[in-house]
Amino acid sequence: MTGAVAPESPRPLLLGLGWDRPGGLNRYLRGLRTALEQAGTPTRTVVLAPATGVPDAVTVVAHEDAGLPHRLFLYARAARRDRAAVDVVDVHFGLFAWWPVRWGSLRDLPVVVHFHGPWSDESAASGGRAPARVRAKLAVERSMYRRADALVVLSEAFKRVLVEDYGVAPWRVQVVPPGLDLDRFTPDRSAARRRLEIGADEKVVFT
């Protein structure tokens, strides 16, 4: 009797927003991609420019300052080029993933969506946004979440947002608490206070 053969790891396509620009979403994407590659999982990624020092399997498309139709077109074209090399789509920003995942070249693949926050609510809270634009963003979000085979959140609080505000079935949402790179995030507190010009006796809270 022959031994069981372990199934091959699926080949993911990560659809993100940026690469080296500030933001938790972009840092999360880079960390996830690094972990997948270190685990021996070939991973392709599409992000918007600007991006420096990207690995070979990361495709950088139209600059974030380009017109929205141009960015959407180039993003969808890059996703189509990667279609033959991937088995599952991993979405980190719904707007640019929406067309290829819902209607384009990726529509027949399994989809995992990482929920990094309520995009439409954040736009409304920031002020100066037309109600029609906020409604359009909400429609894109709901469409992506309905399409997803599974959704990943970092906390129970965000799971409640998906269930209560977006109507996502709770059994489709997986809470995966974030990890922490202890080799990188072990600062010298005294040095950090000096750098940030914070007095030794001042109390500081970060969130």
C-alpha cells in the first residue's frame, strides 16, 4: 500500500493596494506574501505604483495619482496575465479587485477577502465626500463580500461589523489575529523617547 500524497499548496494571487507606502493594509500584504514565500508557496501579487524594491513576482501597475479608469484597466489587465499561474485569489482592497473577480478573468476562481476596515464608512467619516460616492463604495464592498468564499478579519470586532453592517453570514468569516515580528519590533524605549522628544516621565499610549 502506498502512502498518501500530500496535496500541493494552492498558488495564490494577492490583490493589494500599495507596496511601500504607509498603511497597515500594505504592511499586512507584504508580511503575508513574505510568510507564504518562506513556506514554499509561490505567490503572485498586483499593487499600484509607487513601489520600490519589489520581488519579481510582484506586478506594479499605474501610479496611484493616475485617473481611476486608467488604474482600473491596468490593474485588471495585470490580473488577467497572472490567471494561468494561480489557483486562488486573495483580495486586500475591493475596488481594484472588483472587476476581475466579479466579472473578469478571475471570476471562476475561489476568493478570500481580507477585511481591513469599512471603506465606505471611513470615507463618510472623513468628511467632504459626496453621498453618491459613499453609496458607490458601499455597493462595491457588498458585492465583493457576497462573492467571497471566505473572509478574514483580525478581530471579533471586525467580524461583528461584517455580520451586522454588511449582512455576511458569520460562518463565512474567520478571525485570524495578527502576528508580530519580535525580531523587528523590539525597540529600546529610552532611545525611542529621545528620538520622539518624549520626556522620561511622560505617559504615552499608542493604538
